[in-house]
Amino acid sequence: MTDPVIVKERDGGKYTQDVNTPRHHFYADEPASYGSADLGPAPYELLCASLGACTSITLRMYVERKDWNVENISVKVTHEKLHLSDLPPKDIFKREITIKGNVDEKQRARIIEIANKCPVHRTLEASSEIETREV
């Protein structure tokens, strides 16, 4: 189990939130176009950031273990909701990985395989259960 992340409303914007992790503090918010102050990333931006960060970290760990010559890894993530007929909307995450370094095509293909094994990717890909209770 992870350590708790605590999110509380705060003054600043209509939807501004204080986000406190065990070691960090930041704001989450909605943009001004929603009537808020845009003091931090929106929730779906945070979700995209989680996928991108986990992917990049997972790949860095992998290429270090393999001692591959990779100078830099960057990951661009976008999200959209796809509406198909009468089915519930489907979340689509698109991820573009840029690898700078001296790696061949076989290594690049393996890097993509490993990207699909990052923990956040697996969590988003699997069905999750959310338990909610009021305290």
C-alpha cells in the first residue's frame, strides 16, 4: 500500500486543491476557463504526468541495467475520451517516447516493450476497483 496522499480544497480559485504527499506539496486546479485560478495541473494532466513519469523512470532503470548509451528519455502523453455508440466512453492515452542516444532498432523495439510494462501503464490498462467511504 502506498503512503496516503491528502487533497484539500484551498483558497485561490474556485476548484484549487492543496495536494500533500508524504514528501511533497503542490496544487491541482482547473483552468481559468472553468472559473478557477489555474494554480496547478488539472486532474487529467496529473494522470498523464503519472503515466509519462512512470514510463520514463522505468525506461531509465532498464537502460541503466543494460548499460545502453541513452542520453535522454522524454515522454509526451495525451488523453481523450472516445465515445462509441451507446457504450460508455473509453479513455485513450497516447504516448510518444523519444530516445536520444546510440541505440539500434532492436534496442528501440525492446524499449517500447518495456514502456508497456511500467506500473502506471499496467494499472491504467487493467480494470481497477475504487473503494470509497465517508469518515
